[in-house]
Amino acid sequence: MEKQGNLRNGPEPAEFRQKLKIIIILTVLALFVLMIRLWYLQVIKGDELKQRSENNAVRFRKIQPLRGLIMDRNGTVMVDNCPSFDVLYMPTKGVDPELMIRKIKDIYKTKSIDYSSDLPFPKTVKPYLPVRLEKNVSIQKVALVETNAIDLPGVYVDVTPVRLYVDGEIIAPIIGYTGEVSKEELEKSEEDYLSGDITGKYGIEKVLDPHIRGRRGNELVEVNAFGKVIKNLGRIDPASGSTVVLTIDAQLQKAAWEAFEGKAGAAVAMDPRDGSILAMVSLPSFDPNLFNSGIVRTEWEKLQKNPLNPLSNRAISGQYPPGSTYKLIVAAAALEEGIITTETRISCSGSFSLGNRSFRCWKKHGHGSVNLHRALVESCDVYFYTVGKMLGVDKIARYARMFGLGEATGIELAHERKGLVPTREWKLARMKEPWHLGETISISIGQGFNLTTPLQLAQAYSALANGGTLWRPHLVQRIELSDGSIVKKYLPEKKGALKLSPKTLSALSYALWGVVNEPGGTGANARRPHADVCGKTGTSQVIGLPQTDKARRMQKITAFHKDHALFVGYAPMKNAEIAVAVIAENAGGGGAVAAPIARKIMNAYFDAKKKEKAVKVAAEIKSEDETED
Amino acid sequence: MIFFKYDRRIFQNFDWTLCGLVMAICAIGVVNIYSTGFSLSDNQSPLYLKQLQWILFGLLLMMITFLIDYRAINQAAYMVYGISVLSLIAVALFGHTANGAQRWISFGFVLFQPSELMKVSIIIALARYFDDHKSNEPYLLRELFVPFMLVLLPCVLILKQPDLGTALMIVIVAASIVLFIGMNWKSIVITVVSVLVMLPVAWLFLKDYQKDRLLTFLAPEIDPLGTGYHIIQSMIAIGSGGFLGKGFLKGSQTQLKFLPEQQTDFVFSVFAEEWGFVGGLVLLMMFLSLIIWGFKIALHSKDLLGTIIAFGITALIAWEVLINMGMVLGLLPVVGIPLPFLSYGGSAIVSLLAAIGLLMNVSVRRFILQR
């Protein structure tokens, strides 16, 4: 069949045949060597290597990085890291783990310490994968385990860094807490998580986790049969997370917390000049340190079942009727829309009639004839019923939105609520019912469907305080590396502006000054000598807490139906430096309860400032003295 | 030139043995990669599925390289080589870096490793050259200048990545082809001597970290975190498999993640741990059959071009199998060379399957071409 057409001009096929024969023989030989080697490893040395695979003594261990610090605006460390001692057990074949636990319990008993762990022991133990028996144990237990090491083969103490929340519950709702990465996070997240990693679960810890977390390290260690490290073969150091610097002032935060004296509620202190949050408290709160090594189930249930919901941050997710603090917005709308002038007087007899319904003023016998200034100072309801009726709900809503109400402020925290600014359209869509005029009357004094968060109120009043700029509230100043180099800087952001005439602005702020400083003003309790505090009180009727059902079952039913006390204000009147919104839940009247809290917060702010100034002056004098010498 | 002409004989004489062997080895590879990913609790899309997708894509490419007459493909040999070199340059300029090496071009969702394509391109480029410059006498050194440059250019680019294993593989395969078609004895001696002389000179030009890398390559025990650890764990894994193996998904070395690089270069350890000596032997026999079959195709080809292509591709597979297994079994130093069809890696499997298409191409066309 072979035709010699001689396409090939080159080496003869016979030569190739010869070469290929040799090559094939060489290949077979080489593969035969591999086969012999395979036989040697698997059959001759098989048992020995099998033994070694079971006792595999060399292993990689991941080293958890230190999470970044969280500091306040003055560099005070609010969240640090501290060592936690865990008791671990490396299971060995043929040893009952339960027996080992019993042994540990017996050793503890000699010093009458309890074995305190509700960590379930895994049903199937893989040899040479350590099991965490107890987390975050006392130094005493560490000593006991270490000194009895001979009787406890495979049991050892491991040191891991855990979070230390210096101010605990005072700032917990903002900073949040950490915990071991969950199954869902492992499956869903695009982040590079491994099981056992620590991750932020809530608050800043969660929102900025990618920055705070740091980078895992690795080490190669040789361990003995009991899992104890006997030799370090090499390591790649972990990289600590970045430091987060907040706009919070730790001292002011503490003062705000203390001002509440344990009452439930929330307060936001904000710099009206750029929207940075100076303090934000929410009460009751929780101790984030409890979550460090996995929260004990009973503690978790206690937090979950508490009707006051300590895990929520009321400052951003608590939605309350704004009460009379809303009158500022109605007043702004009325002036701008030309419904009234600053001189328009309305007579208050103590009640306001609409059809056959009668709406009462908080002052039984009425305020008499009042103008806008007095109506705000004395918080006359009838005045605003009248004005609100003339404005209509939709116009009020437009101004409320201008002040930033009814939408999330956009602060760097999760779970922020939008609040509610009702309109005709909203009601028709939501309730399939037309708007009733009577509802406008309620809206005019901040009751009814109106809902705002404390943060929104602080934002709205800040805008008035700074002359009309709506700043986005922000909590984070910057993120930096441990050497101080900046990773990311958060700049203030303008969200909008109040489109109000200068005349309206000055009339309103003068009225807010009057609320606090004029005789008969409802906010007299916020007055500070030599400081122009401006503000507005509010007392909002309670519609119900989210946990009403649970609350009803509580004995003190009436306590949950008491009014919420509000005060929102700023100081000083010109060039305001601090705006404060306070809400105390079920605590009574705004003037009586909330205004003093706001005063205390402002006191703390201005006292600290004075002190700082004094220190500075003293330092200057001292340095001058030194130069003179 | 004949681009594609339907010919009944292409299908009548289809090389079922070769195709079947390759498919069987690929199937073993996928099952084995499934096992390596079995205990991954981390968030990773299963590797075996990705590998399966790459194989399917590779099979498509294989059909193309099979159907188009290899003499037509030969016309494009330098173009394919040029594209490969250009993509290597692209890697050097803006390649994707991982594990300290810049080896990939990122196309958004897929990473392409041009050096894998280069392994095949160099074979067809050399085949083209020697087919164009036929000689009845063994080649002299000066006649080999062009082939030498053809090999040197990609090697320099690949060494820069750095990827010593792949560069070495290209040199070995090219050398095999040259020696196979015949090289003057004197020329061989001169080449070997000059390489030996050049080595210390080259050493002086290396940067410190490159020297370190070479040293660890030559003496793994100085880097216990790296290659030394690999070798120890690999041998423990293989040995602990015993005669019959620990069973599918039961390899403790694998499942407990003691074994590094288990989807790629050390994939055979996983296989040997779970399937034992019996499994290893079966796999070795399959590779041996594939290699012998490939050399037979080279022998029976009706023209020099087919012979060189078939020989080159088979030599590539043979060398990769031998070096990879030698290193995994602790007989050779660790150098990054994957096990053909078993190691995870999209570019490698696609390039290999395309090469197998060429091999089948040569195999079938001996029944069509007239001598």
C-alpha cells in the first residue's frame, strides 16, 4: 500500500522507527521506576506513613489578626483588644472526650470553681482538630489547667485576642459588637472568611469590618501527639486592622449617658457646622463585651426578651411622633407660604373646634391672643391647629421633607429608619382612605401619623442653627493605619438647603431662643447662664411601642402609656456649635424631663471647652514665662 | 490548501482508542478534583464543575483542531506562535498577579495563562520550521539558530513571570524534538558544554530573590514552609493510601487540608491516597498507553510534519507525567509542572485537549494522505 511518492525529504522513517523504539523503552523504564516508587511508598512503607498521616505532626495554623482600634475624635481609645484564654482539647483516638471533661471538672472542684461552658461538645470529633471547651476563662483556671497538664493529655490553653469595649454599654448601639463568623456569612459573603474568624456583627464593627478586620497570618508548627506546639517552623505575620476614628467625643458620650439617669430613650448631639455626631446614646443598652467569646444563651435570651429592646439603636431606628418640636416646621411653612406674618395674632381659648370635634390646647384655659413668637415660646396648640388647617397636610409635608424628615439621613450605620411624613397620597396608597381634615390638625402639632427619629430631629434643628444647610450626619472621621497614615477620610457632605428667607430664619431662631430664655417659655429647664440655648420642647402621646403585646403582659402597663418627653435645641444662638435632640420614653413632659437632659449634655460640652481653653491659656502663659527666663 | 474537506474516512478511521483514553483520564481528573473540594466549607464555587466546563470547552476546541487538516493548521503555525508570544508580552505588561507570580491575563471572569498555550504553540512552530527546512543530514548548530530563537523568546518571557517549571518544560520539549529529528553529534556536545559554561555567568545576573528561589528549588529543606512541606505531606498522603487506598472522599491528608496545592501540582497525591497502589497503577498504565499510542501515531504519519507534531505533543505529555509524578513521589525537586488532564487549570486542559485534537488529526489522516 505504501507508494513512494516521497513527500518526505528528510530523515528516513527507519531512523525514526529506531529512535522511537528507544524512546518508548526509556518511557516504559521511567514509568516502571515511578511504579516501584509507588509500591515502595504505599506498600512497603504504607503502614508507617499511614501512622504518620494519623499523627500528622506538622500543621498550618491561621493566626487571627488584631482588629483595628476604634477611637473618639480626641484619640481616646474606645475599643481595644485584650487577651482571652480559652481551654482547648485535642481529641486522641480511643480517649473518651467526656472523660476528659469530667477530669477537668474534678480538678476545678478542688478549688471549688465551676466548669462553666454551655458550648455543646461536637457529636463527632475528628482526631487532631482541636475542640474549644471553655472560652474566656479566668487566670485561676488557666493556672489549674497548666499545672495539671500531665493529667490532662490533649488539654491546653490557647490565647486569642478579644475586643475590649472600654465604655461598654454607653456606646454599644453605635459601635456594635463582634462574634465568630456565621454559617450564612461564610456562604454568602464575598469576603475572604474562614470558619472561626471573628467579624463585626453590628454597628461600626460591622459596617467598617473590611477595614477593621485586618489580614490573617499563617504559621507552620510541629505539634506533639497531644496537640501541643513543640516547634515553630515558620510564620507569616498577620496584619492588624485599621484604626477607625469617630467624630464622637467620649467624654460627651458619657455625659449624655449619665444625663438620662437610666431612663429609656435616646439623645443625639451633633455639630451643626458639619453634621459630625458628637454623641449618640440609646437606653437601655447592652454590654458588648458579653459577645466577645460567644454570648451565653441565657444572656442572649434576656436581651431578646426585654420589652425595651436594648439591642436597637433608638437614635436612628426609634421612630417617635415629634410632638411640639414639629411646630418649628409648621411655623416655617406658614411664614414662607404667606399664611401668617410674624405679627399675625390668633386667639387661644383652650380649645379648637372642627365640625363637631374639639381639639384641646395643652393649657386648659388658653393662651389668649398670641403671635407666632409667643405661640412657639408657650407651645400654643390652638395657634398651630389654626395655621395647620390653613396650610393643609401636603404643604406641611413639603417643608418637613425640606428639613430632612421622612427619609434616612444616610449616617454610616445599618438599620436606620426613615420615619414618616404623611401626605394625602401616602394615606390613599397605604390605607385606601382619603385624608381627613382632623388628621391635619393632629399633624400640625406633630401627632398623628408623624414619625421621626432623634437623629432626624437633630439634623433638622442643626440646619436651622447653621443658617440653612442640611448636612449629612456622620460618625466616622477617618480610617488610618497603625502608623497614622490615612486610609480614608470622611468629609462632611451637604445634603440640601432650607429654602427659607433670612427673615423667617431669624424669626424662628429668635422664637427658639425665647422658648428657653423668656418667661413662660416651655424650655426653661434647658437654660444655661451666659449661654444662648435655643430649642423646642415636645411631649408626644404614645401610640404604642413595637413590643406592645409583650409590654401589656408586663405589670406596669400604665408606664408604657405615659408620654414621651422631647427636647431639640442648639447653642449658642449665633454660630451654634452643638445641636442636641433628646427623647425620653414614657417619661412625661418635654419641658420637665427632656430639657434638663439636654441642658446637662450642653453643660458637659461647654465645660469641657472652657477647660480646654483654660489649659491652653495656662500652657501659653507657661511657655511665655519660660522664654522670658 | 485544503481547509476542510469532508471525507468519510475521517470518521471511519476515527481514533477511538486515543479519544477514549483521554476522556477516561479527564473523567478521573474531575472525580479527583471533586474529592479535593469535598470538605471545603468556604465560599468557593466547586472546582470540579469549573474543570468540567473547561473540559467541555476543550473538547469543542479538540473537534476543531481535529477536523481541519493539520497541513492547513501548519500554515497558521507561526501565527499561533506569534499570538502566544504577544499574549506573554501582554502578561509581562499588565498581567494578573497571584501567589507572587504574574502569569495570567484577566478577561473579567476568567483568567487565561498564555504559558500553557505556549507549550503547544512551540511544538507546531518547530514542526513548521523543520518541515520547511528538510534535511537528510543531522542538523548543524548554525542551522538551528532560528529554532533556538523560537524557544528562547518565550522562555525569557516565562522566566520573568517567574515560572521556572513551564520555561523548563518548553526547553525540554523543544530539545526532544530537535534530538528526535537529528542533530549533529558535535553540535550536541558544543551546546551542552556552552550551557554548562553559561550557568555561572547567568547566576551573576540574577537578583537576590531569584537566587533564593533557585536555591529553594534545588534544596527544598531550606524552606520548610514551602516546598519542603509540600513534599513531606505529599509522601505521607501517598504512602498512607496503602495498597487499596482509603476510599473516595476518605483521604485524611486531603480532607484535613494537610496537603497543599492539592488541586494543581499535587493532585496525584490525592488520587494515590484515596485509590491506593491499585488506583495509581491503573492511572500509570493509562498514561503509558496514551504515550505509546502517541509515539505510534508519530511513526505511522505519512509526512514529516505529522511525525513532528505527533512526537512533540506526545513528548510534552510524557515529560509532564514523568516530572510531575517524580516530584510528587519525592524523586525530583519540586518545580511547578502540572499533571496532564488531572491538575486543575483551565488554560492547561484546554491547550492539552486542543493538542490531542491535533494528535487525532495526524492519526486519522494517514489513511487519507498518500505518501
